[in-house]
Amino acid sequence: MSDHPEAPVAPVEAFEPPYYVAVFTTVRTDEQSGYRETNARMEDLVKDVPGFLGTDHAQTPGGLGITVGYFRDADALAQWRSDAEHRAAQERGRADWYRSYTLHVAKVERSHGFVRGDTGQSPSAG
């Protein structure tokens, strides 16, 4: 879940804790047939899970991909984990698309954010 050239460059907002995160870190293989389509389908499908809050994605130039999924509670995360289409995509990922991956699930106890306000100055202003 890391091919997002059209995605806005902004992190998912900070939510009132507690909530859960699933951090999926991958290195992909050269075989990527069907990956983009499946990835797009998973992004659409997870949005239907009650309690899904959002997803952040990052990709390093060296090929490390990181996807963080945010869920209101453990039940929402469990629903996503057990979704039949998601399970099938996981199997395909292990068979074809991923050289390696890790999954970390954590309960968030503290969260805050920052957004720079418009100061009315031009980008070159000091």
C-alpha cells in the first residue's frame, strides 16, 4: 500500500486516544502483477469498516514501504483483520508481492498534531 502519487501530502489527523494503529512495513518483490488493483480495492474496502479512522503511507527511495492504519477500537481492527477479501490479499502478498514484511499493532495512549497556519507571507519571506 505504497503507490500513492495522487494522495495529498498530509498525515492523518490526531485522534482522541485511546485508539489502535496497525503499522505494516514491507519490502516488495519485482513481481507486482495485480498489486495496484488489489491495493486500491483494499483501500476502498477498509473504509467500510466501522471504526476505521484513516491510513498514512510512505515509501523510501530504497524500497521500504510503510502503511499505518488507524482504528477507533480493537473490534474495528479485528473486523479488518478477518475480512475475507483482505485475507485473500494477504495470501497473495505472501505468495507474490512481498519479499518481507512486519506488522506491529499498538494501542495509542497519547496523540497530538500540528498544522502551520497561513501567515500571509510568501514562501520566500524570512
